[in-house]
Amino acid sequence: MLRVVDLAVERGERLILHGVSLSVQSGERLAIHGPSGCGKTTLLHAIAGLLPVHRGAIHVDDVDVTHVPAHRRGVGLVFQDNQLFPHFNVADNVSYALRVRGVSKRERNRVADEWLSRVGLDDFAHRETSDLSGGEAKRVALARTLAGTPRVVLLDEPLTGLDPLLHEQLLADLRNLFDHLGTTVVHVTHDRAEGSALCHRSIDLQSPPDSIP
Amino acid sequence: MTSARTHPSTDPVFHPVVGPGAAFIPVAWLVAFLVVPVVLLVTGDTDFDDVTRILTRRSTWNVVWFATWQAVLSVVATFVVAGPVTWLISRHRFRGRRALRAVTTVGFLLPSVVVATAFLAVLPRSLHYSVFAVVIAHAYFNIAVVVRVVGARAESLDAQLSLAAQTLGATPPTAWRTITVPMLRNSIASAGTVVFLYCFSSYAVIRVLGGPRRSTIESDIALRAFGIGDVGGASVLALLQMLCIGVVAGAIHLLARSNGKPTRAPSAMLPTIPDNRRRTAIAIAAVTVAFVIAPLSALFWQSVHVGDTVSARAWQSIFNTSLIESVWTSTRTALVAGLVGTVLCILATLAITRLRTGGNVVNSLTLAPLAMSPVTIGLGLLVTFDSGWFDWRSRWWFVALAHTLVSFPLAVRVLVPAWRTTPVGLHRAAAVLGAGGGRRFIDIDLRRMRPAIVASLGLVVAVSLGEFGAASMLSREGAETIPVAIARLLSRTGDEVRAQAFALASILVVVCVMALAIVEMALQRGEHASRR
């Protein structure tokens, strides 16, 4: 489970987040809504360990990870713009988390194939990332995050920019996949319908940000 | 709706005064004064005996070996010196970033003989004429290559890729090794190759700082042709050097083709320097600025010292002796080279941008001087134009002619991008308002291109003022250019002549910086104009 207590994040002199608290149970999916600029992405980056926290605490599975670096936190993040590594092919992207743990190439390829199959991208292993469509790149980014078996998955507007048909299809696929895996998810989106369709519960992050019950 | 995609060569209004005729003059110039002399040098002044004599001599391979390993060492030193400041500039946004980037460019823009002389001024005597002096001077020159080539690529890398790797479990060093470095690899290789080429064919630095026992192929060509009159041997060495440059240039081409795409457009979205890195950043900036400024400051300082005594004698003697002639010769040469070279480059640019197939040929030809070192170009001219009506060896403008060739690739590269931005619509509008081809050329092309033309002129003047290789072949006593006079003074002993060399080099620093400031201002005006 994930617990955020009275979180404050500053950038320079500016307070980006202030007094944010939330709790997500194991296997639960929480949607966070809010207008542009209210700090949704900042909150995810702080939970992932990519931004220093000014005040407050972050607990994952009852362990305080507030000052644990990103690579040891066990929190996966699907970036809004995917951030696929352009110098790796699809399989190497998906298996990157295993590579940094020293897993053998053979095992990495097996895991990559398995995850690609789960996200509906069989036979994409050797494709270049530059050849992927928007929807395919999104699925690869998701597979890459899930293949690392994080304790919590953070989704930063994962379906933004997709055409309506693809949006619906990917939303259904994500729901099925997370139901099947029992993944703990925090899903940031400005689309309330999308949040309700994918998540069990939703909350609003206000601008200026404030405490969330 | 044919406008944007119509090739200028097929557009009825877009090649007003340019037919294939425009290409004739620059092409004829390059063929007559570059291609023919170098071909004659290699074929006419060389026989098989020369080839075997030079290639079987142990000293030749010693020279090749020294040229290679000092160049490799210089590449390593360049990356050591330029690496931290490249990281600072390309990955952070901070006040003074542009100024710091400009400071890193200073060495590359100054004449090689000036940089070598400045290191003679700043280094203790025990390090004069040492490999260390050569390598550190080469590193000084080439900081800009690493900052510009690797920095541009690093700036275009999305920092979030490294963060993405960290959310997947990579430590910051692992993310650096597996994500950042592989994506910079091609730019590092490209910059390394360019630096290697500069250092491999280095001449002024070797002559001033290398001492009598050290030689690159370039300085050996000059020594053979001028020192011992072995033109055949020099020609073989010139050919050998061209082959080496060709092989490495081919490698650059392959690397450039496979260079990765940026992951985002370079922009002002770089992060500011985090508090925990501020001290490191300040230290890097301070050390870099000190490294760039110290040799130049030492140059001025030493120019007002004779031995240990403060004295203006060196400066006075420049104006009271024949040394003032070198200032006049350099000025005259640079102005003539600038005017003639710019006109030739404008014509070449018109041909490159407006002719369909011929443009590519002209483009390739304007790059040819890059494949031939200045010493080879000078030597080719010297052995070709040496008799009868064409005995131009004692003519002062012979050096200016060589400088138009040496500066061709740079000046054309400044003009071509600017020329390509001329909207075809302006030509069409002028045409329907009654402007003929010549009128449109003057009112549209020349007016819009004025900043680029001024930049090109400034560049040719700056190149000519500092050029040493060809000038050392073609200058005659009494009509030496400043770089040749500096090298001659440094080859003599005595504190006063050395101070005179430092004073002349100081003059060259000021004049070149002024010329390059004009280039920079003109280019910036051109950028503003093209945005309008």
C-alpha cells in the first residue's frame, strides 16, 4: 500500500505542493483529478523519488521511503510522454529494469516477450521505438514499468493524445491487466470519465493544492 | 501551390542572374588555383623514386607515429578539459551561460600561431618545446569542438530519460552509463575525430611549441620543401597526409550518418543548477575561464616585459622597425582576400542554392580545401606558378589568393543557410511588380543577405589574418604576414625579439576578436532578419 502524509514540494522559492495526504490500499486503483498546473505530475514525481520532498512523508508497504532514492524505491512510473529509450529496441526497453539487476540476457528476453504479449504487442520485440505508433509506444512504456514488478505503479496521464477509439481500447486493456495482476495504481488524469472507468476511487487535487482526505 | 516545393532551378523567377554562368568563376578559381596545383604537385614533382625514398625512410614513419600519438593524447586532453564545462553548459540553465559558451569558443577562433605563442608566454621555460606544451595548446583550441558537438547533442537529450531509468531501478551512475553515454557516443566519436584531424595535421603549434626534434607530416612537408628543397619528398608527404585525412574524414561521414536524433528540441527548458551542485558548477566555470584567459593575459603581460624588466620597447620597435611592414602586409592581404573571397563565395553560394545538379558539384568543390592542408595548398601554388608570365612568387597578392582558397569552405557554409531562407514569394512579388532579374538580385537577395555577406567577409578576413601554413610557404622577406613574422621572431634568441613576437601576437588577438565580433553581430542580425 501507499501512504502520503502532509507532503510539501518546493521548486526554488515556489511551493508546488502543500499539505497533500492520501492513502491507497494494496491492489487499489486511485484516480487523481485536477486542473492543469495544480501539481499532479509533481506529486507523482515526488512519490517516485524524482523530486526532493520539502516536508511530509511517503510510505510504501509501511516502509518510510521519503528519502530513499528513486532506483531503490520500488515505485514504477509511466511517463506522460513515455520516455522510451531511443537507442534500445522494444525488448531492451521492456527488460531494462531486469538488466540493471544483472538478470541474464536470455531471461530478459523471455520476460520481455511475456510482457509484450500481455500488452498485445507480440512480435514487437525487435522493433525500433521510433517505428511505434502512439498507442504502441504507450503499451511498451506500460510493459517496461510492469516488467520491473514495482510495488506501486504511477500513471501520468497515460491515455492523453490518443484517438477516441484507441483510448477506449487501451483503457479496457489496462483495466483487465490491472484486475488480473492486482496492481496498486495511482492514476493522474484530467479526464474524470477515464478515471472512473479505470479506478476504484478518485480524488481531486485542488489548485492551490491542499490536503486530501 | 507550387511555391514551397518548387526547386529554385525550375522556378522561372528564382534564378534571376544565375545560370550555370554564376558557377563558372568560383569553379574556375578553385580548379585553377587548388585542384590543378595540387594535382601537378603530386604528379609533376613526384616520381617513383621519391615515393620509395620517402616511404622507406624510418624518419617518415617516426613523423607519422608522432603525429598520431600526440593527436590521440590531444584528443584525450581535450575531453578532460572540455568535458566538465560541456556538462555544465549543456545540462543546466544559469546566468552567464551564453557568456561561458562564448569564452569556450575563443581558442578555436584565434589563429593557431597566436595560441601557440600565448602558451609560450604562459608556460614556465622548463615546459617550452615539450609534448605537454603541444598537447595543452591543442586542447585549448579544441574545447569549442567538444562543447559545440557533444554539448549540442547533450542539450537535446531529454533529462527525463535518465529519470525513467532510475524509476526502473538504475542507480544514477548506471543510468549515466546505460542511457546517457550510449546516446552521446556518436557525438563523442565525431568530436574526437575532428579534434584528431586538427591535431594530426597541426603545423603552427608544432613549429612554435614542439621544438626542433618534433614534427607532424604537415611540418615535415614545410621543412622538406623550404628547409632542404626536397619538393618531391614534400609532395609524397602531402599525398600521404591527404590519404590519412581522407580515411578519417570518411569515418566522420559514416558516424555523422548514424548519429541519433535528438529526443527533444534544445530549448530554455533545461533545469537550473541544484543547490548541491552549485559549488562544483562555479569551480568548473572559474577553472575554464581561467584556462582560456590565462594564456592571453600572459601574452599581453610578456609583451611589456623584456627579461624581468617592465618595458614598452617591444611595442615601440614594432612601429620603428620593419615589423610594421608585416602589419601592413597582413591588413592588405586580409582585405583583398576578404573582398575577392566574399565575391567568389557569393557566386558559389548562388550556384549551390539555385542549380539542381550542378549545385551539388559546386558544393563538393568548395569543400575540397578541407581535404588539403594549407601547407599543401601553398606548396602547390608555389611550384605551379613559378615561371614566365605565371611567376607570381614575389607578388604580395599571392598569399591573398591562397587565403581565398583556405577560407572557401567556412565562408560558403555561412552564406548557404542564409540564402536558402529567401522566400520564393518575395521574388514573385517583385517580379509581378516589374522587377527584372538583376533588380531582384540587388533588392531582395543582396539586401536580405547583407548580414550573412558581412559575416562571410569578416570570417575570410579573420582567417586570412591568422593563417600560417600557406603564408609560411608564400610570404617573402620584407612582405611577411604577422603570423609568419611571429614565427620568425620566435625562432631567434633574445628576450627583446621574443617580446616583439608577443606584442605582434597581442595585436593579432585584438584584430581577430574584433573581426569575429563583427561576424557574430552580423549573424545575429541575420537571424533576427530571417525570423521577420
